[in-house]
Amino acid sequence: MQYYWQKIAIIIMIFLAAIMFAFFLYWFFWRGLFSPPKSQEVATTTTPGQLQEAKEAKNRPISTSTLGQLTTANTIFTTEKPTVSEVANGGLTKTEAFIKEPTAFSMMTSNGQINYLNTKDGKFYRVGADGQPFPLSDQTFFGASNVSWDKSGDRAIIEFLDGSNLVYDFSNKRQVILPKHWEDLKITNNGDALAFKNMGYDVENRYLAVAKFDGSQPKIIEAIGENAHKVQINWSPNNQVVALYVEGKDSNRSEVYFVGQNKENFRSMIVQGRGFEGKWSPSGNYMLYSTYDVNDDYRPSLWISAASGENIGAQRNPLPLKTFVDKCTFADEYFVLCAVPEEMPKGAGLNKDLINDTSDDVWIINLATGDMKMIAKPQEAKTIENIMYSAANPKKIFFSEKNNKQIYQINLP
């Protein structure tokens, strides 16, 4: 029996010796392989016996590998307030109120002045060379629902909420009352003629028509019947095209027909998406337009296309900006300024009200090269309704704000 316990004691001692030997190997040889590495320290140079001078704190470097990392890093580690630039340089930009009264139907005249309706007193004003507004007329226009200006800003067609219409020549204070069944009136750039939809009670009496500025000599262009909602009155700069007729071609495309004054047989243009809205370039050779696409969650996108003669529909190219064409303006034939929402919600193409409170950035597009750049983020987030620019005042961008109805200015470099 004693021999049996001696054998067990020897086995236990051998087992304990093996454990101690393994521990010895780990502690002196393998521990460095299994331990986590120490953080890398940045080497610094100091003078013995002195403390290193403290340096100005800066934003912590952040990873740009993913958008999520960038957003999180900006939220947690950015401690400095963003710098507000005096001029548009691609970042937060100083934005000054130019007209502090509530305005509507603002436009930039051909000589670089701004016309607008003051909704407080119901009068139309123009901002003079001294920067001070003066009334274009002593007459008031309360209840105006839509205004179409000529290029000079001297003549306008004014539609009212009660359905009445008039044309007003501010240069000689002359007005003419137009029939109530003339709807969607638009004036030519030179102010000599107007186009409208004659909306008779009977479908058979609904026409696209044109007339002289004072409403005289009306002429029927096309019968529109039940398709009046598909007709967009949109004078071309040379007054040859009166309107655009937009027909859905299939679930993802539309066909745009150009309607002339004299039964011209213009080519049509196939566009991607629905909800077509177009704006002519100054020469009329190109059209900037926006459509929304079911495959992009019904969000609007910009496109550019040739739009004159045999070139209609040629050189059609998408512009990767999510905005509506009515938030853009041609600075000249090849440069376009656009207000682009910082975030375009799904379904905005079907309901523009979804962007009523969305902050806009200002982008510039070079149509000749396809280059585009965000040039300004207006100070104190703004929803831009109507962006304005004139070569007569090349150092300024003006815009009307959607919610407070004031007009603001941004300085250009």
C-alpha cells in the first residue's frame, strides 16, 4: 500500500514540475507574443530640466474612410466654430439682408436692378443704383397670385386670386384688364406679346393662344381641350417657341413637344423621368431642366440638352445635383447658379413642400466642361426660393428666402 502512494506522489510532482516549466517558458520567452502592443508614442524633443511649451489646441484628425466615421468625428471632436467667409469660397458665407421687407415675385432686370412686390403695402418696387428701393407705381396690387415680367422689368402681367388679370406698363403707368378665362399668362422677354390658355367652360373652347401686350389681336395656336395641364407656356428667347407640351411616354420617360407660333414642325425631345420643368439658356440654344425618377425615389435631378432647331434633344446629359430647375438661373450662356438643398427627401418631385424648410447651398455649373462646385453655404441656414444674378453687378448673388420672404445678398470674390 505504501508503494502505491509513493507512485501517486511521484506522478503529482512530475505534473507540477511540467506546469512550472511551462510557466517559466511563457514568462521569459512567449509573454511578448501574447500581450497587446503598447500605444505608439510620438517622439518629442525637449530641453532637460524644462517643461515642454503647450501648443494651441486643434481639431483632432479624423478618418475619412466612411461617411459615418466622418460625421461622428465632426460631431464629437470639432470644438472650433466654423469660420464665416466674407465672400463665397466654398464654405460658410456671410449673408446679408438686402431687402428686409417681405417680398414676392422678385426678378433681376436686364440692367441689374431688382423688382419686387412689397406684400405689406401691395406696391411694386425697384432697387436703384444707390441701393434704395423706390415704387414703380403708386397703385397697389393686393391679392396678386402670379406675376410674369419682361426682361427690362418695365412691363408685367399680374394674375389675382379672384381670377382677374391685368397687364401693367410701369414706364407709362398704363394698365389693361384681361379676360378672366385667360389663364397661365406669360410675357415675352421684349414685352411685346403674351401667351395664355383660353380656358372656356366647354372643353372644345380651350386653346393655347397669343396676343399683343395689351390683349389685342388674339390668335389661336393649338386646341388643348382636356390636356391643358400638360401644356407649359414657356417663351423661347427668340419668341419662336410659345410652349412645351409634355406627355408621359412610359413609366420612366416623357416626351417634350416644342410648340411654335406658326405651326412649325419642331422635333420632340425624349427625357428620363417625369415632372419635366425647363428653363432656356440666354441664346435659346440649350435648355436646363429637372425631372424626377421612380428609380431615384422620386427626387428631382438636373439635365442639360440642346433645344434649338434640328439639335433639339441632342447633347443630353445629366448633372448630378438634386434640385429643381426653378431654383437655378443662367449667369450667362454656359454658367448656371443653382440653390441645392443640403438633403433632398424622397418624394420631393411629387411634393415640393417637402423642401420648404431645407437649407440650400449655392452651386455653380460650367456647362461647357461639366465642372461644378459648391461656392457658398449661406450663413444662418436659408431656404432659397429665387436666385438672381446679373453681369451688370458681377460681384453679387441675390436670392429671395422662402420663409421670411426677405431678399439677401452674397459677395463673390
